[in-house]
Amino acid sequence: MSAGPRGHPAKKQAFVRELLGRSDYAIIGDIVEPGTKVLDLGCGEGELLEWLAQNKGVEARGVEISGAKVQRAIARGVSVYQGDIDQGLADYPDQAFDYVILSQTLQETHRPRKVLGEMLRVGRRAIVAFPNFGHWRVRLSMLVSGGAPRTKLFPYEWYESPNIHFLTVFDFENLAALERLVVERRYFLAGHRKVTLVPNLLAEVAVFLVSAALAGH
Amino acid sequence: MIVEANTVRFDSISLDSGATLAPVDVAYETYGRLNASKTNAILILHAFSGDAHAAGISPEKGKPGWWDNMIGPGKAFDTNKYFMICSNVLGGCRGTTGPASVNPATGRAYAMSFPVITIGDMVRVQRMLIDWFGIPRLLSVTGGSMGGMQALEWAVSYPDRVVSAIPIACTTRHSAQQIAFNEVGRQAIMADPDWNNGDYYGGKPPARGLAVARMVGHITFMSDDSMREKFGRRLRGKETFGFDFDVDFEVESYLRYRGSEFVNRFDANSYLYITKAMDYFDLTNGHGSLAAAFERTEARFLAISFSSDWLYPSYQSQEIVRALRARNCDVAYVELESNYGHDAFLVDVAEQTDLIRGFLANTVEKAP
């Protein structure tokens, strides 16, 4: 279903902007090599792609489900395709991109495992950023309230949340192992800080750079 | 902006059917200024019943062009930056050689002796025009409906001549439904006794048949929503039904008006020839598949469709985009929300303007 958030665009928007303003740009910008070819899934209005095009000289492409966001992305000069990332990658040939980025969207996809597989089919590397459901505040919220957790990271009522597949740092590492992915780099963030200790408890957002096991062989 | 119509004559052209047409006149207009390096030219391609008068005010009739809301200073196709060319298509009746033109071999109108033409032939004539301008590469080729089909044909047939293409509300080939509507239009014309096997020049044209054809066309250009909004079940100048077969409903009045107005500006035989060209159009012809057709294409694309367009539904634009993605081409695509049906590409200009302005600016930036 969704490449972009539904339900609470304003809230999500503010959240993404805050995150990007803080460290996501910096981290993804740090990972992405100049002059490469990048596909951003659920690219919203194309802010990250525009930034990468201007600062890293990448060839930038995006996929986004919301027509209004696609309009703004194209208007800012980014090549974005209006479509669905749960199915929409099928058209791309194998290894068409150097990086496929999925920022804050994995937990919104219907079939995250398939999406991850497709990302590494069309791209040599995948950059996956997601909110960590294992963060202590989330755990505490659930423990104390007894209801579905609501925190700064997960601000939605359960019936309005675009998030349908909650995952933790621990879960992602397990899936990567199961899929025999090579985790080339991992970053853990809490607010403005990088987290080094017990990331599954302390990281609000995780960013993974992964490649398929046989890449480069 | 008062614009002048121009005509250029080419000696001859070989057509897809194997026939040769000689000579060929091409009516065109231009807007803006061609830069010294000839890198800012954009070819505007008109839809089925359009003509070379895309923008500005024509001196004789004082009429604005069919895409005047999109072409001009500060508009989507900004005449301060770009040089736009629009020509009447081959087979047309607005200055370019068509069935109503005089065949120099006989001294009479071609009528049905005019060779059957294709979208490829139209584009070949346009390429001659672009050569005549001495333009090596077009910054963009663009149009809606049949204009979009020509834009696609350009990108496939002359991949080294186009930097970008903006196909709007169009398809890579007509569906059975699209062919069916065209056939109804053709049959309406040919069923009119005044059509006289196409030989009516100098006499009475098949006005009733052509008007009916246009009425059907107008239904396909609108949407259920836009017709409900525009007409509903309102009666025309009366409080109750007339209990006869004069005009009762607003929608009847509108269609009759559109039909009769069309007769004054369009040639029935051109209707036959151009709709046939659209029906024959299939971008996969000679390539096997759409992806193969785009094999040599290096252009970047912006494809646009409209949510309520049931004549050229979004799935047809998505087919274009999917084939381009399979070729790893640079393509942007969006379905714009609109109630106006197929007509949206002519009337819903605000959103198109933002898209096209950004896309063209980015194209200039990326141009080699």
C-alpha cells in the first residue's frame, strides 16, 4: 500500500523535517558516494533527493504514493514517479541503482521483507532508516499505560497509525541475518546524539547500510 | 501577444503507407526567441482538432491559441526563456497539407485520394520543419492527447533529436474503446449523404455527420462529474419538457452548439484521416515491445495523466512510465486530480504549470 504516510501528514511532516534537520541528511549524505545513482522510496516532496542532487551530484529518482507530494517534488525538479513501493519496484531492472533509500517507511509497508529484497535487487546497496520500536520510552509507555504505545516517535492512535509493521533494532538485525544481508554500516540516533550503547533500548532511529551477501563477488 | 501564422513548403515526403506526397505545406507559429546556440526550442504538438495557433492572439480572428494559458511570458512554457514552435499536423485542415488541399496533379482537392497517413508521418513532417529551422535538438516535445502520442513518437523515432518529452493524457496505442469512438465518428460522417464519398469540396459539406461525430467526441472529453456540474438535468430556456424532439436539456443544447461550431472550422475528411492515424498508432510497431521501442531513447520524461480522464485513462500513461523505468530512463509521473475528464489538459493548468516549469528548468540544468 503506502509509500508515504497517511492519516497525519502534518504530524509526520514535522517529524521528518525535524529528523532530517538533525541527522538523517548528514548520515545519508555521509553514506552516499558522489555521482552515484540513487532511488528514494517514499521520497515525499523530494527534499532529500534535491539535497543529494545538489550536494553530492547524484542522479536522483523517487517513488511516492501521494500525488500532492509528487507534484511538489517534480516542481522542485526531482524525477519522482507516483506509485506504490509494495509493488512498484518490479519494473526496474536489476542493479539499476547504487543506493536505494527507504527512510521512515519500512514500518508502513505491507510486505517489508519483500520490499527489502526488491531494494537489493534494483540497488547494489540499501539504506534503511526506521524508528526503533524497542526504545525505552516505547516500552515504558506500553508498560505504564497498558495501551498501544504513544511517544514522540509513534505519535498516532493505533487506529490512525500508518505504521503496520513495528520493528526494533534487534528485529532488523535478525531479518538481515535471516536474509544473509551484509550490514556494512549501522548508525543509532537519539535526538541530536549518536547512540553507541544498547541501541535497541536507547536509539530512537536506526540507519542501516546493507548489501546482498554476494555483492562484489 | 499578436502572433503570425507562417507556412513553409517542402518538396515531398515518403509516407509509412509507401505513398509519396508532393509538395507538403506546413503551417506553423512560433512564440519566444530562439537562442544563438538553438538549444531552447520546444515543439508543441496539438491534439486531434487543434491547430498551429497554440498561443497568443491571431491577427485575423483575434482568437487566443488553444494552449494560451500554458504558453507565454512567465507561463509553463515561458516565452522569456524558451522558443516554442507549433505546426498544424499533416492531414489537417488548418494550413498544412491535408485532404482538402489541392492536388497539383489534378488541380482538384485530394479528398479521398489523399494517402492514409500515420502519427509517424506527422512527426516526419515536423522533423523536416525542425531541420528547416536548423535546430539540432529540441529541448522538449510536448502535447496532450494526440499531441502526447506525437511526443512519444518523436522520442522513439528521433532519439538523438529530443532532450526531453512531456506526454500528457495519452497512450502508446489506442485501445478498442478509443478506436470504437473514432469509428462512430467516422461512420457518422460517412453516413451523411452530403459526404458523397469525400467529394464535397465546392459543394455542401457533410455538416450533420461531422457535427454528430463532434458531439460524441465532446462526451468523451468530459467526465460524468463535470457534465453533472455543468449541465445536470437542467432544461434549456423552458420550465417543463417540450414533449417533442427539440432541445429540452442544457446538455443537448451544448452538444448541438459544439457540433455546429466545429463544422465551421474543421474538414470532415481530415476527421477521417486523422482519427485513422490515431487508431493505427502503436509505439511497439516494428519494435516488438514498448521497452524495446524506448531502447535508444535518452530523453528524460514527464508523464501526466488526470484522475477523471476515461478516454485516455491513467493506466495508459502508467504503461509508458513502466516501460521507461524498465529501460532505466529518467522519468517523472503524476496523476493529477481533476474533474474535467480528458479536457483537463487544456483547462487544469495551474498544477501542470508548476510541474512543467520545474521539469524544464531541471532539464536545462542537466542538458549536455
